[in-house]
Amino acid sequence: MPPRRCRAIVQTGPRKLELRELPVPDIDADSGLLRVEACGICGSDAEQYAGVLPIRFPVVPGHEPVGLIEAVGERAAKRWGVQVGDRVAVEVMIPCGHCIACRSGRYPQCRGRGGGLFGHGYVPLERPPGLWGAYAEYMYLDPGSIVHKVRKDLPASTVALFNPLGAGFRWAVEIPRTAPGDTVLVLGPGQRGLASVIAARAAGADTIIITGTTRDAAKLALARELGADHTIDVGQEDVRKRVRELTNGRGAEVVVEVAAAATAPVAEALHLAAPGGRVVLAGVKGFKPVPDFLSDLIVVKELSVTGAFGVTSPSYRAAIRLIEAGRVPVARMHTHDFPLEDAERAIRTLAGEEPGASSIHSCLLPGG
Ligand SMILES: [Zn+2]
Ligand SMILES: [Zn+2]
């Protein structure tokens, strides 16, 4: 039996987190309750914390949950194929299942549940039953939640990598249709960039190149371990020249832009892509304009430029299978674990605001 109340982090405003006791919800035949083992922390958590995302407060953050099924309704158990005690990874989006976006398989764009983004970690506390996010010991599983059963013999923090890795599969493989023979260039060596390297390698890409700054030296070294053939330090080297050398003058068939905040890589991606290449833009820039963006390069090189925001089930599934298979040392990306009450330090560490701490992938472990 779950307890009546549990500990949860509540965000009440920009840069305001409180540890509170909240009631653990009852469930019905179509819903469930997750005992949260780990919640991955991603770049958007830092933006949510800073208050730049359009999210209503108060809210329980946390959209990258892994946990155990604590309770599950009869119909939900059938639909999800799970029973009490199973470990699941939960997708962030809670799609309505009926709108045109959902029915076209683009459910990250679903707005059918009303308001803005309807997903774990984003639905406000005032909407019953309140425990929508995974910065908590327990999280409500809505009838529309999407869960993936995962092996139980791996560390929860390793399983939590299904989120960045899922993004890698969708942004670096599924959207640009990466195939053997392609050169894939990844701009930015954060967790999504490293995940893009892993996914491109798994998809059989030929040459994989990743860029970063001098400060990113350790991440670039890790990228090599995870499958990158070449790394480029943008502070020390002429990126266009190096990419030309490495691709026999062509440029990269696939360019994945996942740099945080910096706009220059967006403009640069068009120069680095091969004629007919596919450019995927997935790094958000705080709605800043991009200087020196030459749209003519898209025209004369006939580039396909696609935005990528969310992740869908096929890519999550590919990520989970890759983690379970254990051939790639994905856990090397995991750098920090924090107890629930240290949520603020966890976010600040990921955002690079904690002096001396360098993080790639971090988790909150609400179960202690
Ligand atoms: Zn995330
Ligand atoms: Zn929908």
C-alpha cells in the first residue's frame, strides 16, 4: 500500500523551489501510480527553474521519470502491459490521442488536453491529482501517459538516459533518415549531442564528427568513446576547413544542431552541410534571432532544414533497447545523482552554475 502523503518538490515561481508533503493520489481503473526511482534532469529543467518556459506555477517539475509501478488500475494494466512491481520509463507527453497531431504520429505537438504543453512535470499542481511531475517520491500516471517496461537489473540512473538517448535517435536518425554511408556532424557535445553520436553510430552512419568548445574537452573525449570518429574544437580550429577535409570536400549529409543558447552554430550548419544535406535544428536559443543566417545556402544547396522538439515512441523504444543491450557504455554519460531535497543544486549543477562541478547527465533519486 502506498503512503497517504509523500515528499515532492514544488516550484512556486522563477528560481523558487520548496520541499512539501503532498497527498498521494487514489487511482481508478484507467490510471496508475509510479514510485519514482530516478528523474533525469535536462536543459529544459534549468529553463523551467529560471522561469523562461510558459508554465503555470505552482507545479511539481520533473519530466524524465523512471520508476516502479506501485499501483495500477485493471484496464490501465492491460493497456500498458504492466503489473505492480514492474519498472517503467515514462514519456514526458500525455497526448490526448484524438487530435490531428496525435493521429498523425506527431503527438509532441498535441495541445488537445488544453493549456500549453500537457506532460509530466508541466501540468500545474492545481489540476487534480497534482502529482504530475517526477521531482517527487510518487507520480500520478494518467490514462494518457505512455510507459515503456524496462529491465530491473540496471541502475535507475542508467535507465534514465532513455530520454536524451531517445532524443538522439529521433533528432540524429529518425528525422534526417540517417543511413550507412552518411557523414553525421553533431554541433554541441551536451547530453543530446553525445546521444546523437550514439544513435548515429547505432544507425550505421559512416563518419561521425562532433564539435565543442575548448571548455568541452572532456565531453569531446567521451564522444570518441561513444562512437565519434573526429572531434573539432571550435575555439582552436577552422570548422569549415576541417569538415571539408574529413568529407573529401562534400560537407556532411546530416548536421544536427544541439548547442545550448549559442546562435552561431545554426548559421554555420548551412555552410557545413553537403549539397542535398539534411539539417536538424534542436537547440533552443531563447527566441533570439540568428545573425548571419544565409537562407540562400538552403536554396542553392537544396538543403532540408527541420526543427526537432520532442521525441516519439519509436525513438524512445530504440533508446531503451540500446541501454538494455549494454554494448555501448552509455552510463559514462551519467555524472551526478542528487537526493530529492537537493533539486536546486542538481539543476544549478547541470546549468553550470555550481563552481567546480561539471555535469553531463544528472538524476534526482527521490527514493534516496
Ligand atoms: Zn527533458
Ligand atoms: Zn492530441
